[in-house]
Amino acid sequence: MSQTQRSWFARHKVLTAAGAVVVVVAIGAAMGGGGDEGTTPEAKSSAPATSGGKGSDADSKAPESKAPEEKKAVTIDGDGDFEVGSDLKPGLYRTTGNEDAMCYWERSKDATGELDSILANDNVTGTAYVEIKKSDKFFKSTGCETWEAVDAKAAGTPKDTLKGDGGMFKVGVDVAPGTYKSTGNKDAGCYWERSKDAGHGMDAILANDNVTGTAIVKITAKDGYFKSVGCGDWTKTS
């Protein structure tokens, strides 16, 4: 893309914005006992004695069994200001199901709220990934669905078709590398971006464009993420 287009995006990149473990214990007690002494003739029993020794109640209890523990997902609420290291741990987070770009997030270096404190930010439609770094001080989320910590090295089932307004896709997990085509885009309302990470800094962008008509882009195996906003659906052609 031209330097003019990249400069336009640079000027518009900074946006301002108005899981109990259940333990199951099964205890079985085989209760036995000798008969009461009475006036009737004594009857012999083949049942083992149950008072004391190896046939006692203490030895008839079944071993305890525990249900497997379910690992609870680490999440961040979709609204609020969070202090990194205190309210949340650094790492890769994902939010899904956001509509109409009403989700706004922000990484910042202090709590002044001033423009120059913003390290990166975005308005989100669909899915978003954000890498919150150890050096970040605060993370802000407004109008977003819940954020969930994800394993950056986890495998997935990459697809070869993408929703044009789906947001961010992790290459090799959500989307397979290859050449993709999107058609029917109007008035340059389609924006796509190839990036090397989810930090969202300007230096993370490998390539981007605003598209009218047909868009063709090659997503490489070395790319970290592919972002699509306001575009027609993408289909892999090769």
C-alpha cells in the first residue's frame, strides 16, 4: 500500500472512547452384628463376627474418590479499569461476540487519562486479541464481552473462510495461511491488517489497506494475526 494510506491510518489509529471444585466422597459401611441373646435355642450362623478384629466397621469403609478438578479460566470483566500485576496478570487475552464496534479497550502507561499515556487501543467488532505486557500499568475495557486468557502456543483448527466483519483471527489457530479474496466492498469501508503480534502498536503492523471493490491478500505462516473490519467475507483461493 502507499505511504499516504499508511499515514492516514497512523493518524486514525489512536481512538478515544466516550470461574468450585466438588469433592465427591463415597463411603460405604457394611454394618453387621451378632444376634441378641434370648430364651430361644441358640442357632449357629455362618456369618463372620463383626465386633472387633478384621471384620469391624472401620475396615469396611470404601476408599475415598475425588472428582477431577476443572481448571477455571482466567477472565477479565468487559467493563472497568484494571491494574496490571494487581487486578490482572500480563498475557494474551481474547474477547468474542462484540457487535457494532461498541467495545473499546486501551493499554496505558499511567492513570492520568491523557492521550500520551495510551500505548495502544482499538474499537472492536467481533473478536479481538490483546497482549497485555508486564511493562503496561493499566488496561481499560468498555462495552466489551468478557476477556479470557488464552495460551499463545495452543493449537487450533484454522479455517479457510473468514467473516469479513469478524475482527481478529490468529494465524494457524483461527485462519490458515494462504491467499484470500473478499468481494463487493463499497466506499472503502473494508479495512484489513496483517500484524506480527497482538500488542497493537504501530510497529506490529506488517501491512494494511482500506478497500473498495475486490480485495486480495496473502496471509503468510509467519504472520501473527489477520484483522478484518467491514469487509465482505473472505475465501481462500490458494
